[in-house]
Amino acid sequence: MQRTGDTPTARGIPGNSNPIFAVNAFGATGDGATMDTESIQQAVDRAAEAGGGTVYFPPGDYLAGTIRLRDNVTLYLEYGSTLWGSTDLAQYDAEHKHLLYARNAGNIAIAGRGAIDGNGPRFWDGGRLERWLRGECDLPRTSDMIRFDKCENITIEDIEVRYGAFWNIGFGHCHRIAVRALTIINGIYEEDGPNTDGINLWHCTRVRVSDCDIQTGDDCIVVLGDSRDVTITNCHLTSSETALMISGVRNLTVSNCTIHDSGSGIGFRVWNGITVDGVLIDNVAIDVSSRFNTGGQAIYLWSFPLYIESNDEIPKDEPLPPAGVVDNVTISNVTAKVNGGIFITGFREKEGYVKRLTLQNIEIVMLGRMKKSEELNADPPDPYPIYGHHGAPYAMYFRWIDDLKLRNLRFTWNTPEQADWGSALRCVDVGELEIAGFEGRQAIPSDAPAIRLINVGRAFVHGCRAPEHTGTFLSLEDGTGDLTLTGNELSRAQQAYAIDENSSPLIFEAANRNPE
């Protein structure tokens, strides 16, 4: 049996004081051809039996199937070392098919300057991927490349994670997670990698993801279930779908992130009683791409009792489950160049309304790079499908919200402006609405108003500015109630506001500069 003292000493492991268990001392070849699973597992087991230690990978290519991680063990991949996932599914645990897996364990770390490669392209190459995308065949492949279930005190830092055949890293029901300075690389969706999410967190608590660079063929970071106390900061995200997906969390902060060349920026998908409560998103730059068949929104929120896909129908004779709950969300200091603007909708029943939503200091440029196959529609479908409302002819759309505050929103249309574009802002079925410091107009040559309020209970509009070529700045439609209009610079508009025959609002005006 190999004695701990016989293992080579690993140099250059920052802050390491644990016993070292080098995988080559247990028989791992690192030649990229020999299956090294058993040798690596022996090193992990010996480290755990010793009360903890570092399993060290010297430079080399280590081919493996499922490796079970254990308490108090650190995997350290030296520069020049790569852990490769086998392309033979028989080498993986029959139930899970993960490369690295831990359950009911704690104090585990994966670190170093090496890489973990799932060999993803070998699972979806060529015509098989195309047939799978059309729903014509199965796509046998591994599951999450790195997976932790019911674990505590998990750290992943510095390494490169690439080409998972499915999700790259998954955490389920875990507590105290730190992911730092990680690089995740997967091909973009149409090229080489469906469903290759970067980091998925479900029912996790006390999580910090920081200083990561993530490129994936699906969502970069997903927070879902009943996750709590999550921080995401200083990350660069590139995604064929939605860079940051939120679907169940309490107390989430996102800050100082860039989203580039992505299908959409930030998305909320909330259904079947899921709760999103206490979200603060600040200082995010977004640039979407026209390469992907997505809505191209900077920010979207979808809330409904059921998970509705594009062609689904709501069961007509069955009671619906409770709608999702969205409360106390603030999004601020966002700049975005996008195709689909901002699209946020709750559910039509009162208990499904979004509550206490604030957007402030938002600057949107509408690029208009939608694919020719997409149609512009005046109203979104009901139910609203998860894959978005492609090509809406307005920059910002809000519906079924109780308390909505829009502060310092600035919006411009890219030139040439599309003939089907309309209003810059559309609010429908909103209880209490504040619009402060808004600057924007309708598209040209549209005769739509810059802002449309449809069945809004009470609106407070102040400190706004109508730029040159504004037609009607504000319209009140379909039963919109009280309006307070103060301190607005509207002299460049042709008309300050218009009221349709279905509305009889009480209007208070003060200190506005109106058109002559």
C-alpha cells in the first residue's frame, strides 16, 4: 500500500498545509489514453481517510470516469494538467454520469491552474446534434460535469472548466459555496453545445460567485428553487440564451458584471408558486447578439402558474397552481444595446402581480437586429411563453404590476428606425406607477405616443423630457385613473398628453413646460 510519506511533494500550492496525495503515486499515468479513474479515486480516498489532504495532479492529461469527492479533500490541478472526462459512458456512475461528484460531504475544494474538460463535442458532433435539435433522436451524454448535492463549505477557484457535455457545474441543496476566478468555456449553441449551462444553483444558501469569465451554450448562471443569500459580482458572461437566469431566490445581489454577445441579458422565470424576493442588481453592461433565436431583451421577467413553452396550451378544465411571487426587486445602473429592450409581466390574477419593482438609471439603445423570420406584434401572447416575445415594437413593456417605479430611464432608437417600431414605454394593468426623469420618444415614422398608459390606477410623472421629434408624449387609455404631471420639459413634443374615450382621469398639473 502506498504510504503518505512516499508521495511526491507538490510545489507552488498557495497556502497549502495539508498532506499531499499525488495521483501519479497511486498509478495515474496522465498519458491521455489510460483510464486513470481508479488511481485518482484511491488518492481521494486516502486523503479523506487521513482526515483531509490535497489530491495533486502534476502536468499531464488524466482520463477518467466518475470520481467521488469526500470530506476535507482538495483537488489541485497544476498548470499543464487536464482532467478529461471519458467519452465512454460506461466509465461513469450509472445513476448520475458526473465526472466529479459529492453528496452529503463538506469542506471540499477544487483549485489550481489546470483544466477540467468534459469532452463535450465528442457527444454532440455532426449530424446527431442537428437531429437532436429537431427532436428526431436521443442525445446520450454525461450529466452535470461537476455536481454537489447536500454539501457544505465548497470552494472552486482559479481553474478552467470547459466543454461539459451538459451543465458544467451544478449545486443542489448546498450551503456556503464560493466560486472565484473561474473560467468556463463552452461552444455557443448553434456551433457545439446545447444545454451547457455554466453554474446552476438550486435550493442553495450563502453563495458567492465572483471574478468569473463564463461562455456557454445556454444560460451562464442560473439561480432557482428556494435559494437564499446569493452574491454574484465582477463576472463577464457570454451566453447563447440568457446570461443570468433567476428562478427562485430570496436575497440576491448582482453587481459589476458585463454581458456581451448574448441572446438576452438578465431573465426571471417564475412559476408554480416560486418566490423571488429581495433582488438588487446594480452596475451591469449588456450587449446582445443577433446570432441567437431569442428575444434579445436586456431584462425580462415572466411569471405564470405553469411553465409554458412556445406551443403549450393551458389546461382548460384543471385548476391552475399558484402563480409565482415576485416582490422587492431593484435594478439600477444598467446600460444596454439590445434587440428587445425590457419586458416584464406578472400574471393577470391579482395574487400574481409583481410587487415593488424599481428600475433606475437605465440606458437602452434599441438596435433592431431581429432576424427576418421574426414578426413584430403589438401585444404579447397570454400565456407568455418562456422563450420570450420576439420583436416587440416597443422598447419597454410592463404589465400586471402593483407598485412600479421607473426612474431616470433613457431610451434611443438605432438608425435607421424600423417602420414597425412604436412607443418607447408601454405600461398595462399597473396599480401604482411612478415615472421620473424619463427621456425618450416614439420611433419615427410611427404615430404612437412615446409613453402609453393602459388601465393604470394612478400615475405620477415628473422630471421627464421629450426629445426632438416627439409626437404625443403620453397617452391615457382603457380606464387609466389619476395622473399627476409635474416638472416635465415637454416643449419639443407636439402634444403633452392624450386621453381616449374610455378614460376619465383626474389630472393634476404643475410646473410643466408644455408645447405651445
